[in-house]
Amino acid sequence: MSLLERLRRGHLGDRQFARLWTNGGGDPHLESCARCQARFEEFNNWVNGIGEELRADADRAFSQERLAAQQAQIARRLEGLERPARVLAFPRAARAVIAGNSHVRRWVTAAAAAGLIAGVGLGQMLDLRRSLDSRQMAPSTVTHLADARGHAGTVLPASRSVNDEDILSDAEAFARPHVAALVPLEDLTPHARDLMDRPR
Amino acid sequence: MSGTSAALTAAREADASAASAVKALQAQGSHAEARERYAELVARHQRRAGRIAYHYLRDAAEADEAVQDAFVKAYSHLPSFREELPFDVWFTRILINGCLDRIKARTRRERWLLPMSSVAAAGVDGVPAERDLSERVASVGPSPEDALLTRERRRRIAEALAKLPQRQRAVFVLSHVEGHTSREVSAMTGLNESTVRVHLFRAIRRLRSLLAPSAPAEPAEVRGKRRVTS
């Protein structure tokens, strides 16, 4: 039946059939028109046929064996839900080395770091102190040029002249043993300076 | 029809009592008994769940996994199940959400992978290889011609269904293939009842146009041969 003829006679089309099929209810024309009733019957069969085909297709994919296997798998998974997850322990030795020592190692590392920081700090302080001492000593030993210029014509003698002989004699005196029993032993021991002074 | 609805009511009552019993057993800590009782629910809804998942995912193995996941999830969330909602509606919602997650994951995966898997799955003539294997086994069923026609008809229907937008497809499968009412489909999908009916109407119209007899599809074998010779 052509669309034009259908419209002329007021017959129902697929759209109306689909609406009737979806929402239910009746249609005045459908109740009176045998032709539309037949077509609607055919439409109904067609939709139901699709449903049956789709069901059959899916049922073929899920055979009885497959469903039984699926059921067993679900049962296994449900059983597994109640068991807490197993944690595999490391070997004893590995645990002793890694887990047991990590705490101690952390403390040792922290102590070493603290010692290093304290050492560096102390060293810095000592350096600072030494430099301050040397600054305090400097004005008495060094004759400043500016002062010399300021007192033109007058030469200011240094309070204490520093020369190599004094330093060496101080060092030698310091190097000599202070215990009397060791002095003879010291005299017997050759010194590098004596060896160097000896003519070749 | 009244017989069907009476059977449905009886089945739902059985579901409700089984679900309540499982909840109570879970609360008591009798897990073995709870599992045993839950197996009843699994057996009752397994096939239907498989059909829904299959129509969503179009892959038997993936549908199988989706069904398993849904049953396991439903069991662990059973304490939050409200008895005023039928168990099948609640469970189907879990299943559909799982299927949608899988579809999303698959789409992401396919974006990065070469379409080799689809080529392998589709077989030579567009029919999944898995099916080909089962169909090669000699059977005492319908004749080869009938089997071919049936297969072809199902393939066309499946293709047409796959062409529907996701919501239309879901509504059509749930309401027509699984026989749920608009209200139940609304509860399962989270859509309005009127929206469900609109989707169903559109799905039928689209299927009608896709499967119109004016554009008959050639059997897959013929198409396959032509593709080879051309």
C-alpha cells in the first residue's frame, strides 16, 4: 500500500503502530479497519520475532555448561571474599637484615649527621676565635704604613720583631720532651734539621 | 498474561525472601550458609543477566565476566539492598553499570590498539570466530539452508541493534527482550518513565527502518566471496 493511498484512507503507518505497541491503548481506526488490524498483527509479530531472535542468540552464547562453570566461578569468588588476602612473608634472614636493621640504621644515620653538623659548627667557631685572636695581636706586631706616614720622620720600632730564628727556637723548645727521663733519648735521636745542616 | 504476572510476583517474593535470608546470615557471620542461599539467586537470574550483558557487550566471554562481577558485587553490597525494590531490578542496575564501565574501558583500549582483535573476532565473513567453531560441529538440527538463514537473520538483527544509540538499545533489550515494565526499566536505568517509552518508540522505529525488507542484506557468504574476487 502506497503512502498516498494510506493517507487518503486514513490507514495507520509504522509510526502509529510503534506508538500503539509502545504505549498500549487503542485506536478508533484500528478497531474498525480490518486491513490495519492485519498490518498491526504483522507488526506485532515482527517486533516479538526480534525479541525471540535476540533471546535465542544470547541463549546460544550461554550454554548450560557455561552457566554451570560461571556459577562455580561465582561461588569460588564469593568464598575468596571472606578469606583475608594472604601476605607472603619474606625469608627470615632477609627480614632480619632489612626490617630489623632499618630502625637502628636510621638512628645511626641521624647520629652521624648530628655529629657531622656539630663538628663543622665547632670547627667554624674555633676558626673564628683564632682569627679574632690574630687580629688582636696584629696591631702590636705590624707597623702600619699609614701610621708611619702620619709620623713622618720618626720611625716607630715594633714592640716585638718576628724573625725565623725565634720561631724555630720556639718550635724546637716546644718539640723537646718535658719529661727529664726522655731527654737523653731525645739527644740520641737524629733530627732532620741536623741532617740538612751537615755538609754533603 | 495474568499467569505470567502471577509467576513474576511469586518469583519476586522468592527473591525477596532469599535476599533477606542472605542478609541475615551475613550479619550473623554464617558465611557458608549465606553463600549457599545466595547460589539460589544466582541460579535464578544467571541466564537473564547473561542475556542482558551479552546484548550490551556483544562478546560472550566479556559478558560472562560482567555477570560474575555483578553477582559478586551484589553479594558484598547486599546489606545495603532495600527490600522494597525487587532484587532483579536492583541487581540489573549493578549489572548495567558494570557493562557500561566495560564499554568505556573497551573504547579507551581500542583507541590505543590496532583493530586486529576485532578482525580476529569477526572471522572471515563477519561472523564471530567463536560461533563458527560451534557451528562447524555436525548437528541433527535444521538443514544447512535453514541454519544459514537463521544465522543471517540473527546477524542482521544484532547489527541493527548495535546501530541503535546506547540508551535506546538498553531500553529495548530490558523492556522487550527481558519483559520489564517501563517503571522497572526506569528504576534500572535511572531514566524517567516517559523517557523510557520515548526511547522504546524510537528504538522500534529505527529497527523497523534498519531491518526493512526493501533493503535485504545479502548472505554473509556471498558478501565474503564478492570481497575476495573484487
